[in-house]
Amino acid sequence: MSASLQWGGRFALQPDAALLAFGSSLADDGVLAAYDVRCSLAHVGALAEGGVIDAPCAQALRTALHRVAAEIADGDFAAWARASGAEDVHGAIDARVRELAPDAGAWLHAGRSRNDQVATTLALYARARAEDGARVTLAIARMLGTAAQDEAAAGTLLAATTHWQPAQPVLLAFWLAAAAEPFARSASRFIAARDGAARACALGSGAVAGSTLPLARGSAAAELGFAAPSRNAMDAIGTRDAALDTAHAFVRATLDASRVAEELVLWATPAFGYVRIGDASATGSSLMPQKRNPDAFELVRGGASEVLGYYTGALSSLAGLGLSYHRDLQQTKRVLLLAIERGAAMLEAFARALADVTFVRERMAARAGDGCTVATDVADALIAAGCSARDAHALVGERVRAADEAGRALDAGDLARLAAAIGVQALAAPLCAQASVEAKATAGSTAPGAVAASLAELAREIDMLEAQL
């Protein structure tokens, strides 16, 4: 049998090369290499502390593993692994250790199955990637929060939309704060995923039932930063919760990015002209010289569905499996890695492009009152004067129709007619975007004071979450 394989004694014939290649995950799981080395070093410690191997053997294994870690960091290991014929990165590392330290290397896999090895390595990877996700989402939230502070100071106005139709005037700072809030929530999810991935260490669970060798599981778990060894070997080798939780956090974060990207793509069109994307983040056309395309944001918008698809594929691959390990879990691993790696790349790209966006304040302010966006405030004024909400809605709707037909905005004449309609002497209601924004009275609204309070609270939350990293 090939020296790169970790099995073979039971078989009289060589495996079918095409089927072996079909079953290989080496092209997918290279990102796990550094984490596998950490896992293997902890296993060496568990073997040595349990008296399964002596000190010289343990030292030889550690020396070989540190050599492999250096090769991984330098980028040299990937080519060696591809040429090795190993089934996966875990087997490739084992084969390289046996090549570097033949006698000691034969002991590396004592008491360990690829089942608990993969589960542990994947949890280490998920933990690290979850922390990466928390850092980038917090950076995005802080970037948006800082921009909101700047726009609040400038008092920039914007016509908020629902259904992409003009709705009500708001501060641009209010929109920026609305964009920032989901990223703070995503950071919380990433931190929860990171902490969840550190609860239980599968290493030492063996293939399904544990080991008869006296492995020091507690020491290995502590060395790898886990709270404790896993309680049940069968569950430990079959669960992929850590990677699923991290992938889910990336799904939610890329969805957040996609929604903001959609607005920025629209705002960058000449029809809106609300933003300008800097040269470093825009692209041109191969045919049309005038084009300035928001490609980074379009790719983020489309990529969110890609990440969701990978995550859904992982869930689907698990749905039909029993407890314990099944080879289908290799497919689960593949799509989870794709979801996490693609999600991480999307968030990094989104953050870079977002930093290159400039808001065209004058354009926004000029259109903040378009489409009778103060109509809701006028209806509220009627309600405050004693008119029912239903009657107020109908009366203001009639005045909006009249204003549309005349090609004008709601004005003082409309207020006078409305006052007369409900039998009051006068009606006080905001008729411009600035007055509308300042008239808001509820917490969490677009009123300048409410926006300032929400931004201060958001900044405190970001500080608190950063302190957990």
C-alpha cells in the first residue's frame, strides 16, 4: 500500500487509483493544515503524559511537527502534500512526519482516529475563523458608526425609502446607524460561535468509542484552549456544530453586507447620485469608456446567496446521517470550508470598498423632501388635534393627490384646508425635511437627539465586544 495512506493491512490489493482520487479531500482542506499540526502536537503530549510514548519519541515527533508547521507557513507543504497521494491534509501531515522521523512517526497516530482528529482540527479552525469574523464585522460597524457621527454633525438629510419609494425624511446618520447595527449583532454571533467551539475537545475520542490507551485527554484539551474533553465519543466525532455555527455567522454577516451593498449600488447610479465610489474600488468597462461600475458591491450582493448555498448544502448533507462518523461528513466539511472562506473574503472586500465611499450630501439633501415625504407628519398633526388615525390618513391622502396633480409639495394652504376639515383654527405640522426630522419624539427615531443617543450606545456595545476579542 502507499506510504501516504494510514490504512492497508487489511487489504490484499491496491485501491483503485480513480476511486482513491474521487474520495480525496486534499484539494479542499488545505486551510486546515496549520490547525491539524496544533492538534497533532497536543496528541503527542497526551501520548507522552499517558506513558504511551517515551520522551525521546515525543521530542522527535514535536521536532518533525514544528518542521511541518514551518513548511505550511512558507507555502512549501501544499506542493508536497499534492504529490504525496494522501487522501486528505491530515493524512499528508502524518505521512510527512513519518518521512521526517520514520521511527517516531510510526507512533503519531496511536490512540487516534481521523474521526477525532478531523473533528478537533475543524473546531480549532472554526474558532479562529469566528474570531476573524468578529474582528471584521466590528471594524465595519465602527466604520459606519464613525461615518454616522460625521454626517450627524453635518446634519445631512436623506429621503428614506420603503419599497424603493420616497417614504420619510431622515438624517443620513440615521441610515448609517441602521447599517451598522446588524454588524454589531453579527459580531456577537461570531463571538458566541468562537466560544461555543471551545467548549469540548473531541481529541482522544478515537473512532467512535474512546481508547484503551491512557491518553491524557484533559491536558490535550487544555493545550488546545478547550474548556474540557468531550463527554461522549460517539457524539464528538460526528458533530460539526462548531463549523456550522461559524458558517451560520458568516451567512448572517454576508447577508447584512449584501443589503447595504444593494443600496450603495443603487445610490451610485446617476438616477440617485447619492454616493461616489473611489477609483480604487470601482471598475471600468472593456467597451464603454464612460463606465464606472460598483463591482465590489455587486459581487458582495451576489455572493451572499453563494455563502448561503454552501451552508444549506452542509445542513442537507447532515440531515440524513445517523450518529457517529460517516464518509458523507467529508462533503459537509468541504461545503462548510467553502462557506466560511468565501464569507470571510466577502466581508474583507466589503470593508475595503466601504472605506472608499463618499456621500454626495447636497444631492441627498436636495431630494430629502421629494414625493410629499412629510405627509406622515401632517397626518400625525391631525391625530394630535383629535382626528382619528383612519380619518387623518384619508384627509392627508386627498391633499397629497391634489398636490401631485398641481405638481407641488404640501404647503401651508394644505394645512389650512385640513384644519378647516376637522374644525380647528390652525394646524401645526412640519412642511420641510429638516422640520420633519426635528419633530420626531420617540426613542430610536431619526431626531438628532435620538440618533446621537443610539450612536453613543452603539459605540459602547462595539467597545464591549472588542474587549472580548
